[in-house]
Amino acid sequence: MSSHKDTTHLPPKLDLSGWSRLPSVLMVGGGILSVVGALISFKHDGGTAFGFSWLFAFIFYLTIALGSLFLVIVHHLTDAGWSVPIRRFCEHLASLLFPWLAILFLPVILFAPKIFTWLTLPAADELIRARAPVFTLAGFVIVSATFFGVWWLLTSRLRYWSLRQDVTGDALCVQKMRFHSGWGILAFAATITGASVLWVKSLQYQWFSAIYGVYFFSDCTWIALATVYVITVILQRQRILDGVLHDSQFYFLGVWFFAFTVFSAYTEFAQYFVVWNANMPTETFWYLIRERGSWWWVSMILIVGHFFVPFFLLLPVKAKSNFKIVLPVCALAWLMHALDLSFNILPAARPDGYPLKWIPLQLGCLAFMGGFLSWVFLKKFASHPPYPQRDPRVLEAMGIGLEPEEYPDTLPANGGDR
């Protein structure tokens, strides 16, 4: 039986006392920017810029929550042991889908006529008529509510049985979580595809793409892995998860992060290649718009920052568990993901180029939602044990029962040389 890793050489705990007010500061500062930006937007374009900025920020945090839900589902379906330490806070991230993100979705409904042109165009348009009754305000609300309803049912059941497991340790809890993950992976695939099409792709409803749901899913998981890696590092530094973490966990997270870096790039290139190769005006116009003005430079930045830089930095084996390499890549991932969402959402309102003058409004919406959701997440995290207490795989997560040769011998201890 191998012993748990020695943590005496870890750096001292971080002093996070000064960061406790950050969610409140973000909410207040972001709220002020959002309100001022909304007033200017109403005066300038009737609120269109505010509607698109709010949708952009909402989708950014939605992707993190959906990606975290996927990680929880995969954890149960594969009966993984290494992911036990991260499961609990992934459940908290996923549970932000309802009611909190559902509440933040309400302004999208209010500004829907400003955001989605198909709500204001005549029903004589063949493409709109073919999508009825979804392409009506009532249909939009009902379908959107259905998405949130499925996510609430799935996240609430998984979280309920996870917390119950802490109390009883009953095998029934494991069976229930596997059961809900079984039907949940199918529901997840259907709802994430539907949400990406209805809330993002339909901004330019004339465009067709059969791979858009897969592309959106890959980005959700990619950005969720970046977020989970950062949270895991912080919790290890604070010795909160130290009892159930061994060196391999950061390597596994890094491998997943690297894999979805490649997969995300593949889905984006595959979509572009198929559309461009078919050369149909009903499809190519979407990319033609994004090759005009400053959108062309945004696309070039995404090619380099979304794929090439993370790919080559994460390619070495030891890099995947070296915090000095992976944490900056995670920060880059957040920036590139925000830019990628801008590339998908904002050209529908500003086809001539990136709306630089509305960046303060976009940052305000991001800050307000980020502060609010961070506050909710921290409350959830503080209210329950930081990791599953009676999961049957917790000993495997701790490394108890594994011989030293069963761990990758190329891994540096505790995040590499720091």
C-alpha cells in the first residue's frame, strides 16, 4: 500500500481574506457599468447593444455550468476514481443552471425582439415559417423553459444523491447517480444542441450548420476544464482537498484540457471546411461577414490563441501538471472563449467590425454576472463538505492501495517545479 504524497514542501497557504469582498465588488461595479451602458444603449440604438452584451455574458457563464455538468455525468458513467475530489464543486457549478442562470436569462427574454430578428420579421419569410411555432416569442419562452427544466431535474437529482451519500454512504446513492447520468447524457446532448441553436446560431437564422451543437459542446467542456483546474489548484494550495489529491489528478485534468483544446479546434475547423467546400451562399455568408473589418483580426487571434498557443504549451507530458504553465493557459482560455463567443454573437448586430465602444458594457455584464454567480457558488461550497465523504472510490482518489509504479513516473510532484 502506497502512502499519500508528502505535502510539506507545498508553498504556504494563500491569504484570501482580502478577496472575500470580490464578488460584491464585481456585482456593484458591474451593475453600475451595465446600467449606465443600458441607458446609453437605449438612447443610441433602442437597447440592442445592451441586449447583445447581456446575451454574450450569459452564454459565457452558461458554458461553464454546462461543461461542469458534463464532467459530473462522465464521472458517474465511467465510474472514475481520480475525479472524486473535483466532483463536489463541479456539482455546485452545474447547479448554477437553475434557478440562478435561469433568472439571469430573463433579460434575454425581455430584449429578445432586439436580439433575434426573426421575432420582428414578417411570417411570410419561408425560413421563419418553417421553424414555427418555435420562432415566436411564446415558442421561444416555452422551449427555453424546457431546457432549464431538464437541467434543473438533472442537476438537482445528481446533487441530492451526492449529498445524501455523505450522510448514509448507501450503495443506492451510487446507483441513483449512475441512473440519472444514464438518461442525463442523452438529455444533455439534446438540450445543449437545442440551446446553442436557439440562443446563438439563430441570431442569423438564415445560416445552416449541422455541427454547431458539437462545436458548442466542445467549447463548454474546454472552458469548464480550465475553470475546474484553477479551482482545484486553489483548493490544494489551501489544503482543502489535500487529503484526496495525489499528483496524477492534475495530470489527468491537464490531459482532458489538452484533448478538448484539440477537439474544439477540430470542430471549428470542420465546420469552416464543410461550409467553405460546399460553397453555398446560404452557408458561406456567415463566414464572409466575419472576414470583414476587424472581425478578420479577431478570427486570426482565435486561430493562434484558441488553438496553437494552448496546444504547444500543453503538449509536453510534464507541462500538464506544471502550474506555471497550465494556469496561464487557463487564463488565456477564458479570454479566448470570451472572444470566440463575441465572434459568434456580436456580428449579428455589428457586421462591420468588433463594437469596441461597447466593451465597457460587455465587461460590466460579465462582471455583474460573475460576481453574482461567484457569490452563489461560494455559499454552496461553504455549506457542504468540499468533497464526497463516503464515495466508494474516495480511497482510490487518495492513492491508498496503489503501488508507486501505478502512477505516471513522468509527473512532477505538486504541480511541477515552482
